[in-house]
Amino acid sequence: MSNEAPVCTPPQAPLRRPRMALPAGSCDTHVHVIGPASAYPLGPQRNYTPVVCTLAQYREVMASCGIARAVLVQPSVYGTDNRQLLDALREGGAVFRGVVVLRADTSDAELDAMHTLGVRGIRLNLVNPQVVALEAVLALCDRITERGWHLQVQVRWNDAAELMLAGIVARTRLPLVIDHMGRPPTRQAPRALLDLLASGRGWVKLSAPYRLGDVDVLPLVHALVAANPEQLLWASDWPHPELFTPTPHDADLVDLLGDWLVDDKLRQRICVANPARLYGF
């Protein structure tokens, strides 16, 4: 294990509730769980060291914020070792889904077992150290299409990322889910991202505004909503990994969503109906 990867700030305890009530049945579509390193060793390629953040801790956030369902996403620090995520799905049951990072040689039997546990997608992370090559991911896409899964991608939006995503769209039929609003460098939504949303092939998570630096995200959110509200999702990004300053309070993130989406029907669509359609709740 690397001794040089800096240790993240832990998440804040859910000591207060949001001012805004989430719609009944709301789903948080981007959560990470981290177990003790003795049971789930961290990868040496990682660029940060998370603290232990268990499913039991996240359930306290769910209870405090009014979250009914959640999607567990494989963090980069575990590489292709999905054991912690799969164990959490076993523990959490039917109100949880999962997105994994897979080796190219993952067997059909393994895929079937993951599907039974609630896995509904694979992740390509182009921000943190990459542990699976793009060609391997595309080969996996061919094998999971019939399972109704999707491909989730984390990028920092720029010309190179845009070109790569265009190539991915051309080479797979899977739905493409973009993390954290695409992490563009400015408050303007990239035209290609809006076009991907409008086409119905792409989904975008309204999440982690703190990862966009000092950018005012409100114009970005409004542009994404205008492009296609049927393909938007909401997420907390708990426990907010790779932050080394105080982490946001999850109640504040829920209230921020209320500032972004002032219409009750729109919040119900993005927090309840859309994730139910994508993840099969």
C-alpha cells in the first residue's frame, strides 16, 4: 500500500436534517463505501487514501436526509477488487444497486452473480489512476448489453474527453452515464454534453458541485435540465472522497438541490422516476 497517497477528510456526521424534504422514494445515485484495509486492501495505484466509511454510516445519512434508495459505485482505490461493494449489496438488500469496475476476463458466471446482487453498470474512471484499459471496457460493454446494464464514465470535460466519449458512443449501444455534471472547466455546459443528453443515450448526474472548483454551477444545471430532464439523476457523492478540506454537509447538498430544482414535479422525476428507470428499482 502506498504511504504517499494523502488521507481524505472524513464525512460530516448527519447531525441535522435538510430544510427541504426530498420526494418519497428518492434515490442517491452515487455513493462509495470503504471498509477496513485489513479486510479490503487499498490499491497501490491510488492517488488518495480514504477513511473507513461503512454502509451503516451511510444509512444514517439516508435516515437523516430522507433517502430511500442508493447506488454504490466502485471507488478507484479498490481497482477491480469489488468485494467491498458486493458485500455491501448483500448487506443492504433490495434498496441498493451497484456499479463495478471489472477485469477484462470477468466470467459470465461472475456477471450473473453480480446482477443478482443488484449490479447494473460498469465504471470507466478517466480522472483517477486508470486500472482498466478503454479497449477492455468496450469489450465488456458487448457482454453486458443483454443484461440491461450501462457504462458510467467519470471525466474532466475537455476536447480530448469529448473525442473519447464520442468514440465510446459510436462503439457501444449501452446507455452512457456521466458523473458529476461532466466536470466542465466553466459554467457553460459543453454542447456535446447537451446533445448527448438530448439524444436519450446519455445520462448526467447532478452531483459533487464542489469538484468543479469556483464555477457557478446554476447555469450549468439549468442548461442540463433544459436539454433533457428525463435523463438526469441526483447524487450526494458520499463520503466525498479525495477532499482534504472540510467535506460538505449532506443536508446542505439536499438543500442545494432545492435551489437548483424549484419545481416539485421536476425533483420527483430526477430523484425518483429517472433512477427507477435506469437502475430497475
